[in-house]
Amino acid sequence: MSNPERQISTAVILAAGMGIRLGKRGEAVPKGLLEFGGKALIVRSLEQLFNSGISKVYVVVGHLANEYEQVLSQFNSVTTVLNPFYSTSGSMNSLLHVQHLVGEDFLLLESDIIYELRGLTSLINSGTASALLVSGLTNSGDEVWVQEKSGRLSNLSKMIDVDEVVCGEFVGITKVSSNLFKHMCIFASNSVELLPQMDYEQALLAASEVEDVDVVLIEDYVWGEVDNDDHERRILENVLPKIRASSARVDEH
């Protein structure tokens, strides 16, 4: 259901992961604190969020939580929330740790992404209660594929058959209504055996059967995530230069 008057002022960033696929570097530095162009990913993300009108951010931390807290202490509007079970649980468990703090609609982001500002504004201005940001195919590896039906989410998975039609790749930024979040939490709490390793995408897909989740597709959207060395090279060589060029064009206008 559309509601253009619905305001978004809160964001949640999931940053508890251990970065296992980055090996020793992931052990030493949380993925969200990896620097590109002299700035940590999570700091870039926060600046984008503030520029899009977000005034309150919760960051769920776990692995090397103290390092996040040191960096994030410079932002008065950022609150860190500890997931003490980060080493044995999935991202939905992290999200459950803000259940008692967030009662309003919010943006949900992953900590290890770099992206253009226009993705946030497109989601916020979509006029729908819940929506997820989708890009064209990046061929970066480790994609989460999105399928839609009549503009709404129908499937979200890394396991979609290659013969099935996908509309694009999940960026890792979602507008979550309070009602959708409630049903995500209900699904997770009722899935006792699955919950310890549940990714939030699984709960999101299940909750989309109760509340429609619109797909906001930006075919030429520029973004990247950091899960391995190839991803880092792609960001440095391809993504970051394009984001800088895009920002320069916006500044000119």
C-alpha cells in the first residue's frame, strides 16, 4: 500500500559479522571499517544516510565491537548495540537485538557495502511502506538474486536456478516498515531450529507473504560489497571511481 507521507528517520546497520572470507585481514579489521579512498565503509554509509535525512542510526556490533565503538563515538546520533552471540549466529539474530529499540519504519543496511546516494533517496521516496533496492547484474560473484512479480518481491536467494528469470541483484539496503519488521521477528522466533544461523533475508522473504515488499530497480546502480579480495579490487578499480564521478555530477547541480 502506497503512503507518500510516510517518513523515514531511522536506520539499522548490521555490523556484527566476522569477515571470515577475508582471512587474517577479516580477523584484524571488521569489514565495515575497511577503508576505501581513505574512509571506512561504515563512515561513508553514515554520511550518506545523514545526507538523505536519517537522524538516528543503530549499529549492531559483535566482532571487534570496541573498534566500531571507537570510530562511531564521533557521531552523536549513532547507537551501538552488541550481539554477544555474533560468532555463532546469523544476521537475523543481530537484527533481533534492536527489536526493543526500533518501533518505527527504518532503513536496514549491511555494513560492508559502498553505494551511491541515489539508492537511499529512491527507497525513501518510493511511496511504499516496504521496499528493497535492486541493481542490474554486476557479475561480482556471491550475488543474492531477486525475483519479482508485478513489481513486488517474490524470491530472494543465492540459490535461484540459472534458468529462472531474475530482475537483478539485492544491494543490501531495504526499507522496512514496522509491520514488516514485526512479522520478520515473529517468523524468526517461531523458527527455533533455523534461528541460530538465519540470515535476515530469509525472514524478510517470509514476511513479504504478509506485507508486500516493492522492488526498487535501478539498472545502472553503482555499488559493491566486500566479502573477499576480488570484491576489494572491484571496488578500487571500478566502483569507487564511478561513485566519485556520480557525486561530482550531483555537486555540479
